Amino acid sequence: MRNSIDGNTSRLLTISKAADMLGISPDNVKELLLDPELPRMKFDHGKRVRLPQNELLEYVKKRSRNWFDYC
């Protein structure tokens, strides 16, 4: 699945695929989704969530650089 907005092509990941990519459990991804700063797209009246891969990776990089803000 590809998304092409503003010239950027980014895969849209399910919670399960995002968890696999990050090496964490799907429950941990759901916990990350509690942060409104984490980019996501909702489908099917909010029942399905997809995470843009590039933005997810950027979010994780930002959060790891500023880990002390999340303690």
C-alpha cells in the first residue's frame, strides 16, 4: 500500500507491521498511539489505523533523541 502526498511516497503500515518493523509488540504500538503527535491515518470510521512508515520512523528518531522528555 503506497501513499503519495506532497511528492513523498511512504508505505502505510498496519499496527502489526509497524510492530514488526520496530521490533516491539502490537500492544506497544497501541501504547504509542496514545500520543497525539504520532502520525496516523484512520479508515473505516476510525476502526482501522495505518501508520505512514517514514513518519513513524521520524517520530521514533525524535523520541529517542529526546528520551528524557518521556520519563
